Amino acid sequence: MEARVLPHPPRRISAGSLSVPVKLHLRRFPRGFVWGVATAATQIEGAADADGKGESIWDRFSHRSGNIANGHTPVIACEHYRRFPEDIALMRQLGIRNYRLSLAWTRIFPAGDRMLNQPGLDFYSRLIDALLAADITPWVTLFHWDLPQALEELGGWRVRATPEAFAHYADKIVRTVGDRVKHWITVNEIHCFTRLGYGGGDKAPGASEGMQVVNQTYHHALLAHGHALRAIREHGGRTARAGLSDNCLVAIPVHETPADIAAARAWFADANAQVLGPVFTGEYSDAFLRQCGADRPRVLRGDLALIAQPTDFLGLNIYSGTFVRADRCGRAETVPFSPSHPRTDCSWLKLAPQALYWGPRLCTEVFGVRELYVTENGAGFEDDQPNADGEILDLHRREYLRTYLGELHRAIHDGVPVKGYFVWSLLDNFEWQDGYTRRFGIVHTNFATQQRTPKLSAHWYAAVMRTNQLL
């Protein structure tokens, strides 16, 4: 038999007298793939009342006893407001070229109205200039949950006055920094700041309203997205690109068979009809409206046209998913996680790396999305502490990220139009109800000294970004 000659013979690792062939399996990402990190203003900035900043609903909510673990508040957080040059230098050191940040509405308009706080606007202008000087592209999120408390006292997302106030805020921001910012995210995770903020008391403002009110908050949040998109089109210039970040509910077929895939697709369509439906189809589906019954949102003429303006991309915040299979009649049936299913130290974050394949894929198949970015993905743990040598060896996070990114690579290989990925998060920070107990950062924050220390996962991710391949 004729010997087969390999075009590139495998490398060999010598181990004493043992010689072991090594086959390199490189999972490269497309040329121009966007790699980045993400943060949010409330979670890192601190300086909660500095230089004229107003009170947000998270400032108020965190000071109520029992709402946040250990009574923590975002008053200090990571002191990014004063330490941003240091953090930008760290990003530069790690080779980070894209940074998703959010602006605090209350730092610019303290009461959410038309009374401008110029020092707050100047801060973000300096921050954006410093990022650009470091060759880091800013991806700016206009709203990441921090509603002005003054607007909440006037009804918050329950009333149309809030998206109308947001329209004025968006206009001012885009007019001011739109010459330098060309990547915009309108709103972040509508599901969290509406249903969980107004329907369950879980997140700020901590209300427990009925479903008609909750559905109306969804609709008003979608209007805010529409107003922001309109502002970006009017004032952002021809090269501005915009979308929203959604934490869609991801269906994962138990078996990758036609029946289970069809069931997962149907489940995904129903589960995400309230946000992705209006944005990408221009309407609330009949099935969704029947499900709402008398609790359906009140929609005025022109609302859906505003909401459904064409976006340039969809951002996806994906951490986990729901396993779905077809029952005997072919209908979608969820399969619950077992109590021993692997998870992080967050009870809600069950490991399901296939979510980073099926989430983007189903967005394209069900809602026709043509360009996607994973705008958040990460893992929260409580034990990220330096060892005797000062290292933070967070192999658990590295393995989480590597496994999830493997599924994202599979999606791209199968033709899903994912153009970028942002890890959550750059820094350990104020993690909402968990305070400072949950650490999601690839960089460790010592909250007593504010010292930053890149973890093992940061060095690994730096190599992934540099080589554009999964290592």
C-alpha cells in the first residue's frame, strides 16, 4: 500500500524517549471579526452624586434594606469615573480594540428632563476622546437600566412621558458625540428592566404591577428604542450603525433532529414575540395578542413604525438557555435542568454553551436578522481571589468562555451572520442585586484598594483577540 504523505506533517513533542504527534486544530474566526469587552455605567463608575449627577432608580433601590446582598450600593463601584485613564491603559495593554460602555442618563440630565448637567456630558466626551486616542472603538449603549428616579416618580416606564424624555436625551447625546461614536446600542435587555423591574420586584424600581402595566412598560421601552434609532439616523452621520441588545430566551433542541429543531424554533418564536416581533416584523403577532387578552399593551398610531425602523444589527446577551424537545404530538416541550446540572455561582446561570449556537441561529431563522453581535457573555463566580503569587487562576471562567466560543464558532461556520463578541465583563463590578459578591470580570478588582489585576482568563482572551482564533 502506498504511503500517504501529509502536506504539513504534524509537529512532534518529545518527552524523554517518547515522541508524541500533535495535530493542531485551529478554530479561526472570520477576518475582521470584532472582539471586545463590555461594562455598564452604574456597575463601574461610582461617583454616584459627583459633579451634579442625579439619583437613578438603582441608587434608590440599593439603599433600601434587603434589596442588595450585604447592603452593597453602587456609590463607589470601581471608581471608573476617576480612574478611566488607568482602565483604558489596561485595555490597551490587553490588546482590547472594542469597548462596549453605557452612559448614565442621570449624569447628563439629572432629573431626566431638559435640564442639562454639562459636567456629566463633558465627562463622556473626555472618555470617548481617550478611548479613540488609545485606538479603542467605543460602542455606546444609551440606556442600561439606570432610569432617573425623578422620572420613576412620575410613572417611569409605565407612562409615555418616559420614552419621550428619552428621545430628548438621545438627541442631545448623538448631536454631541456622534461625530466620534459610530456604533450605538439603543437599550439593553428590555425584559430585565420591564418585567423584572415592574412585574416581580426583582430589579429596580422593585415594583409588582399587573400584567397589563408590565406589557405597557415593554411597549414604552420599545418606543425608547425607536426614538433613539431615529436620533441616530438624524444626527449620527451616514456611517453610524445602531441596534439594540436583547437577552432573548434561547431554545436549545435536546436532540439536533428535525422534530426537536422545529419544536425549539416554535418555542423561540413565541418566547421572544414581545420584543423581537415588533422590532423585526413591525407588529405584535396575533398569537401574542391572544395570549395577552385584556392585558395587551395600548398601541397608538405610528408606534409600530417607529419601533420597526430598520436596525443595522441585533446585539444578543446570552448566558444560558432552555432545552426543548418535541412531544408525541410534535409540540414544543421544555426539559428542566436537573438539580446537579453544572452552573456558576449565580443560581440563574446554568451552563448551556449550545445557547451561543442556537440563539444567533434562531434569530436569523425566525426573525430574519441579518447581522448579529454577542454583546454580553460571561460567567460569575465568588472565589476569584489572588493566590500566594498574586495570580487569579480562574480556569473555570476560561473553560466556560472557551466552550461557549466553540459553539459560536460552529454557528459562524454554519453561516449564521455573527460579526463580533463582547465578553462580560472587563472588571469585577457592582453586580446588581448580588452587589460585589459575584465577580464576572476578566480583570480582578480589589474593592478596598481599587487595584486591578488581569486574571488567567484575561491573558487567554487577549491571545484569542490577538490571533483571531480559539486557543
